[in-house]
Amino acid sequence: MDTLLKKGILYDYLQVQGGAEQVALMLSEYYDGSQQADGSQLLVSSINPENFDLSLPAMQNIQTLQSFSSIAPLRILKTIYSFKQSQSYINQFEQIIYSGLYAPLAIKQRSCGNNFYYCHTPPRYLYDLKDYYQQKLNAIGRLLLQGFSAWYQPQYEQSLQQMDKVIANSINVQKRLKHYLNIDSIVINPPVNIDRFKWLGQGDYYLSLARLEPYKQVDKIIEAFKQMPDQKLLIASGGSDYERLKQLAVSAPNISFTGWCSEAELVQLLGNAIASVYIAKDEDFGLSPVESQASGKPVIALAQGALLETVKHGETGYFIEPELINNNLKKNKVIENKYLIDAIIKATEWMTPQRALSLKNACLDNAKNYHPGLFFEQMNVLLNNE
């Protein structure tokens, strides 16, 4: 090949509008428009057209490997296969930024250029949440997951060993990489498009934006607000747990669901909330709490994972009994459901509309630490030094 294109961004697939997907799209949009990046492109295995508007400008610079499936296990297998067969695509780039859990396997087909892995987290079903995922399945499902894990884990780890640099999105993920894979990494927090968020006013509701998956623990938030019928909760997201959670809240008129929101709807909902509630287990980074602060809205947060990095207790949010939870973490104990629900109630009582308003300016200032300009400044130093 006579001429190599400047940068390729490889990400698993655009299935839902989560934080990792936003980062992949922002990388593509920035480097496609940058004078430093002649001919950059985002490569994904597939795009779910139900969740992404293909007519948007950000979607015009994307190459797909045409491996879409609506069945999650089959989609993963097709994605792995497509990236392992992607030699004709990936060798056209001088530099590649890999992201996601399966795209890194494409490095095995790479014959030239530099390789960087931006890690949102190692696959949690292989490492820190292995037992959690096993317990969710029946006997046959457990055997299938064990077989898949035994086949995939060494391939994933070998791919990371081949990278020129591994970048972690938080100190929390950096620790995971070191603990489970003995991989050294550089921390560069992901870009958050804070400029699109604004404080618009103060409505009468608290907001949950976490994806509706069991480990995000939105069910505990619902249980807490069922005991606070005078407080409104709006759940503005979707996920595999959507129907179960709607049923859980069916008797609570103070709790409502919107499903996935457009960008304009999200800005309005955050801009007019009292505060947000985010209690995901051992969060990798968590864009939603930063977006909340960029809207001048404090965060009721679980004192675990990267939330300890992005939220400041008493200044930009409220940590649920941080000392007790941290002690439990050190002892590797699970926080009991009743304790967590009671703690959410206590935190909500503390986070009155008046107190939330008093934290507005601190939230806005803290969110500036995650401006895209800082992310790309650090990324450019790293990429240009190779």
C-alpha cells in the first residue's frame, strides 16, 4: 500500500448510546476534522439503526464490517470473527486507537503502524465480576460462559501485550489492568461534551441516567423512592433490565420512565433536575455523573470505583456513607440491599432542592476537568510521541 491513512479508531459495535460509544464517536469526529489527521475513520463491526441516527454528520465517517445481530451472544461472536478477519481494513492506517472488549483482537492482523488501546475496562465477566455473571445463568449458561471465557481470555490478554501503549480511562481501571493482567497503563480521562449541558432551572424530580443493567443497581434506587412517595424519580435510560424495573415501579406513581432520550431531551432533563442518583457497582468511569455536574446538578453517588475520582463529597455530590462503604470494600463484603436502600433515602433527604442549588457552581467548576480539549491535548501528546 503506497499511502497510509493517518488514524483509525476501532470499536466493537454501536449498539446502545453509552459512554464508550460516545468516546468512539468523539474520537472519530475530532480526528476526521483535525489538520493532524488526514483520512481518519471509525471502524465498527455493526451499528444498530434503532439507537443511532445514521443521517447525523458524526455517522458519515464510519466503516462497518456488516456483522450485526440482535442476539447478544451471536453479535459478540460475529464481532470477534469480523475483527480477526479485518486485515484489509486495519493495515491502511499509520496509527490505530482500539477501544471496546473485542476490537483489540484485530491487532493480530496488523503488519505495520502504531497501536494504542483506550481501555474503558477489561471484560468484567472475565475478571472482577466473574462470579456475578456466573450466578445470573442456569447450569447450561454457566458452562457456555466458562467455555467462551477460557477461549477468549488468552486472546484478549495477548492482544493487549502487543499494544504500544495502553490507556486507562480512570485510576480505577488502571488498577484493574494492573491487578488482573499485570498491564501498565496511562490514565487519560474520557472526553465529556460538557459544553452542550447547561443549568436551566430546578424542577421537582431526581434523575437516574444509569443504563438499566443489574450491576447499575437502579432497582435499589426504585425501592428507595417507593418509600419516599413525596419525591419524584425520573429514569431516563434503557437496557436489558427495563421491563423488570418498570414492573418493580408499577405501584409507585412518583416514579416514571422515559426510555432512551435524544441529546436535546437529555440536556433538558438534566438541566431542570434537582440532582442525579448514580450508584453503579465499582464504576469504570461513568459519564453521566460528569454530565450531571456540567448541568450544575450534584450527584448522589456510591462511594466506589471512579465515582471517588469524579464526585466530591459535600461539594459536588453526596457519597452514601463513604467511610462505612470504603471499609466494606477493604473487607470485600457486599453491601446489603436494605442498607443501601436506607442509605439512598438518607442521601436524598440530605440533598434537598436548596442544598442542591447551593452546590451548583462547584459542580460546574468540577466538570471543566473533563472538557474534550483536555482529553485531546493529552491524547495528541501521547500519539505524537510515538
